Amino acid sequence: MSDTNTASPSILAPLKLRPFRLLFGGQVFTDLSNWLDFTALTVLLVYVWQHGPEAIAALMITVGIPWVFIGPLVSVWVDRLPRRPLMIYLVLAKLLVTAGFLFAPNLYVLLPLIFLRGVLGVMLVPARQGAIRSIVPEQLLPGAVTLGELSTRLTQVLAPVLGGVIVAYSSPQVVFGVELVILIIAAIFLMRLPRLQNEPNRENREKTSFWAEFGEGLQHIRSRRILAMAILLLGVGFFMIFLYDGMLALWAKGIGLGESSYGLLMSAIGFGNIVGAIVAGQFAFWRKNPLQFIVIAAVFLGLINILIGFGGLGHVVTHVSLWVLTFLVFGVVGAAATVPFGYILQTETPNHLMGRVSGVASAISNGSMLAAPAIGAALAKFIGVGGVFAAAGALMTLIALCVLVVLPRLVAGHKPLVQPDGESASVS
């Protein structure tokens, strides 16, 4: 990787670029819209329409399917089209689909609308990734990636709370109305974005078959060892997390922690996520070998999971404050690892392939969301909730240590596609 000093540019430095400010503003409001109506949809299904757990499961599956099965396919078109107008049209289309939520009479109409909105969302993310490459020079990429992570993580925490407050004093339909306003603001930010340079070249693209272009993205991932290993580790890490993610409340209850203590644990993870992303973005000492940083972080996360698992099995008994500290560290390390991954994605992928590579990475990371919870629930019947935590942690640690052993061979002679003075952004 490129040579670097520990004195990295501030994570706020990309905001000095007007095009990035506009792009980031659009992301903040689209991220906010993504999570604002989660509580409203749940209330609509359970309290208004009187559905049971099957409807909630259908909702979660409908949300997840576009990311896993549709994203890698539609990303081909993302790489064919100019990204600025594409992002604008996608946000406006999301606005129209979300408006349909206001008039959906039942679950059978609502679920297709949610699916369609999900398809628009999985196209918007890789388009935004490609736009970043057209705007932000390499030395500022860690800050740009960090700001994107902070937007995602903060809205994941704050938006459902805001939606819940609105529902408490009004109705789900009011939340959908607020979401329309938010999407209008996001569209305004993107409409003010200047024309992007370094856009994908479409001259010979129309003569190339869809599947040939799709395969080009996969071939690029296979040809870049660092990128392929980072995506693989991301997929494994998310699979391990989703094995036990829904069982945290059961774990807390099993060791005698009440609802307030469980809330503290969740808050510790959320706060740790924010701190970890900021620290990794500001002190980008990992830029010389970001994959090594990710692998070491995976080792620590695995060991923390083993500790949590032993607590669930009754082998570790300690005060709730130490568990809060444990989950805080888990949140810090987990979020810190995502910033180097975003950096690898940006520096290992040429601009014309950004949509397809980003789409595959999202599909792999989100694919575990469909299968892992069911597998984790089945395992819990045999080895207990604590056993699932411990087993996931042990497997994560083992895989990370194996990668650490072969890492010198992976990085030997490796050169990133993007150099500090190379393909950077210019905008007109």
C-alpha cells in the first residue's frame, strides 16, 4: 500500500470539497430514510393490521433479499450509467415507492413496495461508492470512508428512535410522510452535485453482454488477492455475528441481567461503533497494510466472543460494568475494522468496476443475514446461547489466525490500483 505517516488528514478534511459535502449530505438523508420507518412498519404490521411473527419474518426477508440476490446483478447497470443522474433518479424513485406506503391497504401490497425500494437502495450504494472515487483523492479516502460509516451507524441508532417517537404521538403514516420530506432533501443535495469526472466509459459497453460484464467484476475480485480476502473475511465475520446477533437479549437474561442492563450493553456497542470508526479514520496508521489490521481485529473480536460465550455458559461471572466495558471494546474494534475494508474496496477497484465489486461485497456480507440466524437458533438448542457465542468466536479466531499466517504471501509485491498521485478526483 501507499506510504503513509501516522499524522493523517482529519476525517473532516473531505468535507472541504464541495462535491463531497453535497454527496455526503445526500447520504445522510438517504441513510436516515432507510431506518426511519423500521419501527413504523413493525407497528403497522403488528398493532394496526394485527399480524403475528410470520409477518415480521416476511418483512425481514423482503428487506434482505434485494441485497443478496438482486444487488450483484443490478450493479452491472450501475457501472453502465453516469452516477450523478442515476443517484438522483434512484432517490426520486424511492420517494415515489415510499409514497405508496401511505396507501398500501394490506401486507400483500406493502411487501412488493418494500422489495422494490430495496432494489433501488442496492443500486444507490454502489453508485455512491463510485462517486466517491470521482470526488475524493486517495489521501482523503480514509476520512471519506469514515464519514460514510458514521452516517450509516448513527442513523441506524437514531432513526428508529425518531420513528418510534413519531409513532408514539401520531401514526405510521405520519412517519412515511416525514420520510418523503427527508428524501426530497436528499434529492436536492444530489441535484446540486456537479458533473462527475472519471465516469465509466460507455462507448464499447453496449456491445458487451450483460453476463460478460457481470463476470468481469467477479474476475477482478479473483485477480486482486487483497480485495478477495477482505471480502471473504467480511462475509465470514458477518456470518458469525448474525449467528448470535438476535440472541443477545437471551444471553443477558440467562446471566441474570435485567432490561436496563441489556439496554446498557446495546448502548455500549453503539457508542463503541462510533468511537471505533472515528479513531480508525483519524489515525490511519493501518494504511500501509489495511488487511493485516482487519485480520488482527478479527482475532480480537473472536476472543471477545469466546469470553462472552463463557459468560453465558456460567464459566465467567463478573459485574455488569465489566460486561458493558467488554461490549464497548467489541463495538470499537468491530467498527474500526470496517474503515480499512472501505479503503481496500476503493483502492483495489477501478472506477468502471466499482458498482459490480461493491454489489458482490454487499451480497456476501448481507447473505449471512438470511441463513445465519436460523443456524444459530438451531445450534442454541444443543449447545446453549453461550455455546453459540463461544463457538462463533473460536471459529472466527481460528480463521483469522490462519489468514495471518499466509498474509505475508498475500501482500508480497502487492500494489494498489490507486496511488496518492494517481486516479484522483476532479470535478467540474
